[in-house]
Amino acid sequence: MTEMSRLGQLLKDRGLITDQDYAAAEALRRDKGGAMGPTLVRMGAVTEDALLQVLSEQLGIPLLNAAAAPTEAEVRETAAALGVPISWLIDNETIVWRAQNGTLQVAGPRVHDAAIQEAIEQWSDGPTRLYLARTAALEPVLLALRGYESVRASALGADRLLELAEEAPVIDFVNSVLAEALTSRASDVHFEPFEDKLIVRLRVDGVLTQRRVVSRDIFDAVASRIKLLSGMDIAERRLPQDGRQSVRVAGRELDVRVSTLPTTWGESIVVRLLGNTRHIPELEALGLSAPQRAILLDAIAQPNGLVLVTGPTGSGKTTTVYRLISRLNDGVRKIVTIEDPVEFDLPGVLQMNVRADIKLDFATGLRSILRQDPDVIFVGEIRDAETARTAVQAALTGHLVISTVHTNSAFAAVSRLLDLGVEKFLLADVLRAVIGQRLVRTLCKRCAAPDPDPAHEARMQAMIPPILRTNTAQFKRERGCQACEKSGFQGRVGVYEAARIDATLQGAIRAGAAESELIALARSHGFTSLIENGLAKARAGETTIMEALRVLGAT
């Protein structure tokens, strides 16, 4: 059994790859050459980290600490002294440098390959130390060595861009960024070009953090690779583009939605990582209280009417709606959606994308859906007068319509639809429930301190609106100490406000009552606002008061 097949068997034995992965990699390796390990990584069957960990244990070669990697100058100096061509180092993703004691250090993801070891023996007859290294750890040096200075986007044609997109280092870079995003539970990956650098940032739990800074010179190749993966026009760099594709990363099938935006120094690229229905939590896990769940379930149990979910972009509206649709998807009802775009695949549900390029907007699509004899309709967003009127008409004619509106509160959706030209008496007749929501970061259970610092608690108390300071004793067990505020978050949970549109509220809507009046009437039936729900979650130790105030404000 060869070393490569031993590696494949080890990966299979540990459940890191399947028999099908191994067979596909072996076929690809025979066709195009290359080692088994890198082939599996580039296929997306296994992460580079997992591969190198197995190799390290198998071969007894330590992993390189990224902090110990040398500078480009050190690599150039050592390579020149040894007579090693820089092009050889780049092609083999290998770096060399001297330790302070003179020992030759060699690092790369394939330093165990026979050809590389034979070359090492020819370079030096002194002591040599090998390290297995992640591609990400070598990126700053290898990208600097590549010398992309002469290869700028303006000078590249489509053929050259396609070649760049297929180069192994570029594939490895994009794969490693996406794998890191998965590991970090990121929702979005931002590739942002500037004059002399490319910054990669990840949005984790709603907060952007910088993860990598590399040479601007690789950006054109990276952009081409991402466009190729998402079905975009590689040569188009002047206009915004949108794409979507299913890719394999770290052994997982991953749906990605890609958006490009031309900027001064190149295209800003955002890759959204989309999940699937298996990862949509139940209503309770989303953060809805028992009374709020009852309002929602009662609303969607009606044979007709309009249910509105409100909040800004990124507040989790789609996840809430998809959970409602999943509950309705019993095989008896016909459910049709129009979305911009379809984010998750819902088996048994007919889903349609908005297509601006062929003038298929929400209003046009909704009119067509009504001719499909649906029972339940999901309209991704009500954003114009025609869509609003058509949605209300659909609810009046016997359909259950669920939609989202970009407003700052649940009852602001009423004003929004009235502003779009919906008659007050029609809206009052069809509206069943309004729900507003946001997402706050949740505290890691292990670092939520039971007794906060008194001074910290006093500062938080001072930020709480007086109207909500009804019982200061209930904040005494606030678990969000300053240490947790900075580093103790893991995951997010929904903060909600929900109101059932009963006869009293219907009458108020018909009479043209202001939002404040509608809220006052709803409070008499137990309605609680977003900030109150957020502070309740803070008191329960799910988040902190500071986080609730950061997301929801103090009013």
C-alpha cells in the first residue's frame, strides 16, 4: 500500500472523507496529477487543517506555528544562498529560512513529498528541520514572492482571468477562507480591495472582524475564482453582479450567494453562506416566548389573512418565516413563495426568485402565483404600492399571506402599508398579526458571571430608560460583566415583539390611529416591546444589558 493510499485510508477511518470522496480524488489525481491530500482539499472533501493534523501524527512532522513564520526577506535571502529558484518555492508552496542556530527550516503543506525532500537534500548537507504548514500561514510570504505587480486587472483579459482562477494557490486561498468562515460560524465573508492590500473580514454573530490582510496583487485572481464558483461573468468588472452556487467546503455542501460591487480599487465581494432547513431552529429556540409563539401559531392557523414580520436587513426575518412555512408544510396545503433571492431550499414548497433582469418583480410574481391556486403565499418583501395592494387582495380572497416589511417596529408596518396606498378598512380586515424582531448576541454559558462588578452594573443601570426601571432589584443578577461583554459571546438569539390584531386593534386601524395608540391598546393585552424583551433576556442571563441596548437602543 502506497503512502498516498495509506493517507486516504487514515482519513476514511477517521470519518473525514467517504469512499466516494476517495474514489473521486484518486480519479482526479490520475487525470491531472498531484498528491492525494491537496486533491482532497481542493475538492472540498476535507479541510486543510484536518489533513495536516493527520499527516503530522502519521509522519511525526510538527505543525508550524503561524507566528513563527519568516518574513519574505528572510526567505529570499535563504533561497539565494542555497541557489533555490523563487519560482520553485512558489510552485511547491514551500518556504525556507535559517534559524538563529543556523539550522535550515523548511515549511509547507507537502514537505513530506519525495520530490521536495530530494530537493532539500541537494540544497544543504547540514541539519534541516521540517514543518507542515497551513496555506494561510504561508500566504503573506508566498503572495509577496509571486510578484503580481505586473498583473493588474485592467491589463487582464477573460482567458487570463480564467487561468488565474484555476491556479492551485488561488484555489487553496479561497477554500481556506471559506473553511475558516464555516469553522467560525460566519454568515458572510467580505473581500475588500484597497490600494495595496486585500482585507478579508468575517461577520460572526452580526459583528464584522478582520481575519486576513494579504497583498492586493492576488485580488484579481481571488475575484475571478469566486466569480467562477458562483456562475458570474469573470470579465465583467464595471457593473455589480449577483450569483449563487452550491460548493463543497470541508466535506460539506454549502450554498453561497455572492454579490460584487465596483469600487475605487476593485470589486468589493461579499459571500453569504446559506444554510438549509435542517438548521432552522424551532420557534422556541429562535427566542420567541410562549405568548409570542401562541400569537404566531394562531395567526398562521387561520385559512386566510396577512401576517407581517418586520425588522431591518439581517434581523433574522427570513429564518422566522421559514420556520412558520415549515410548520405549514404538511403536504396538504399548496405553498408558493417569491423571494429575492431564495435563501433555503424547502422541500415540498414551490419557490421562485425575483428576476429584475426580466422584469419579474414581487408584484408581477405575486399576480402569477395567484393563478396557481395556492393556499399559502410567502412574499419576500412588501416594498412598493403594487405589491402591497396585491398582497392585501390575495389575503382578502382566501389566501394566507406571509410577508416581511423593513420597518423599525411591529406596528410601524401598519403605517408603512397605509403609506403605500392600502385602504385602512381593508388592512384592518386582513391583518392577523405583526411581529418585530432583532438579533442579539448570546452569552457563552461558561463565562457568564453570576455577580457583576458593582460599578459596571451601575453604568448599565444608568443607561436603562426610566420607564423600564420598574424594579431595579431584578437587575441585580445581571450576568454580563465587562469581561463577558468583550469576549463572552457565542451565537445569537432573536428579540421579538408580537401582537395579535384583535377586534379592538382592527377598529383602531380603521379609525386611523397612530402607532403610539396601537401600542397602548396592545399593551392592555400583554404586548411587550423589543427593548423590554431584550432586557428580559439580559435578566435571564441569555445576553447582556449592554448588548441589548447596542442593538435595540434605549427607547
